[in-house]
Amino acid sequence: MSDQNKSEKHRLAMVKQKANVDAAIANANRQQSVVVFLTGNGKGKSSSAFGMVMRALGYGQRVGVVQFIKGQQKSGEELYLEKFCPQVFFYQMATGFTWDTQNRDADKAAAEKAWQQALLLLNNNSFDLVVLDELTYMLAYHYLDETEVIAALKNRPAEQSVVVTGRGGGEALRAVADTVSEIKEVKHAFRTGIMARKGVDY
Ligand code: ATP
Ligand code: MG
């Protein structure tokens, strides 16, 4: 095919693509808040959620974050928000990983306490964006009641969007979410012995 033919073929393909995109944009004409659920085994769930935190803050929106799993050390996003965004509500569950603590009662109590914080956000219409990071594990371990969690997501303020992250997560969570992304692990550096890295992994 000559270069001229290639260019013409490309132009026609772009015209068609633009028509498709324009039609899709015209179709999405409702203004409404959303529940975004980020799941799957690949890396990028929590960091995507914190990307949305940054977006919301850029517009001066009010943001609340509840983390349902506590890491060994403070994450970069936590340090940053503490230092530069004291207006962001930030609560981290007060226990370690369940396979570290091995104390179901203490973990369950901590999960419930964190959920009470989440409920305060989910009942407060001044919050534009709420992140419930690693919430799925609380459901998987039955530390929290799934029906109650789903009801709270459904009954949130009309203008409030929520991001839920974590591997797994049942059908009910997928059903209540407007956007669900499953991040697939293609590779992870950790599997070849590379240590988790500051600024990348935490
Ligand atoms: P991130 O916080 O980097 O966006 P994530 O939220 O998708 O990751 P989690 O399951 O919450 O993933 O795990 C958090 C930590 O575990 C991060 O340090 C991340 O790099 C690491 N991690 C994520 N996926 C994998 C994987 N498939 N294998 C090993 N480590 C992983
Ligand atoms: Mg995560």
C-alpha cells in the first residue's frame, strides 16, 4: 500500500472512531456520583484510589479515607496527606495484618471501629469522595456484615463518590459498584525477589 493510501485509510479509521466516541459521550448524559471498585491480584488498586484523592483535592473537594489494613510502616500517601493535606480525614485500622496478630477477636473489634469511622463519612454529605481501602478483606473474614456494608454504600449522600479497593470482594460489591476494574497481575517484581520499594509500593 502506498504511503498516500495508508494515510487515507488512517484518516477514515479516525473519522469512524471519533463518531463512535462522540456517540458514547452524547449517551452518557447523567450527572451522578459513583461507586468505584478496584480489585484483582495485580498492583495498582490503592495507588489508583489515591490518584482519585489527588484529583478530588485538586478541585477543593472534601475527602475521607479509611484503611482497613495497617501496614508495617506508614505509607508515602499517609505521610503526604498528614503533612500537606491535614483537611483530609484519614483513619487507619489499629491492628496489623491478621496473619501477624492471629487474634480474631481483636481484629474484628478493630474492623468494627474502623467501620464506624467509615459510616460517619458515608452519612456525611460534606464528603465528596470516600476511600475504603482494603475493605474486601473485612468481608472475606466476616469481620463486617456484608449486607450492612452494601446498604451503607447504597444509602450514601447523593453527591458522594466512594472508592473501594481490595482483592476478592463478592458479587454484591460488584453489583453495587458503577465501575469495577479488575487489575490483572502480569508480573510483579516481588516474585523475582525484588523488595517492596519506597515511593512505589508504599
Ligand atoms: P498499590 O498500593 O501498590 O496500588 P495494591 O493496592 O494493588 O497495590 P495490595 O494487594 O493492596 O495491592 O498490596 C499492597 C502492596 O503489595 C504493595 O506494596 C504492592 O506493590 C504489593 N503487591 C501488589 N500486588 C502484588 C503481587 N501480585 N505480588 C506481590 N506484591 C504485590
Ligand atoms: Mg491496596
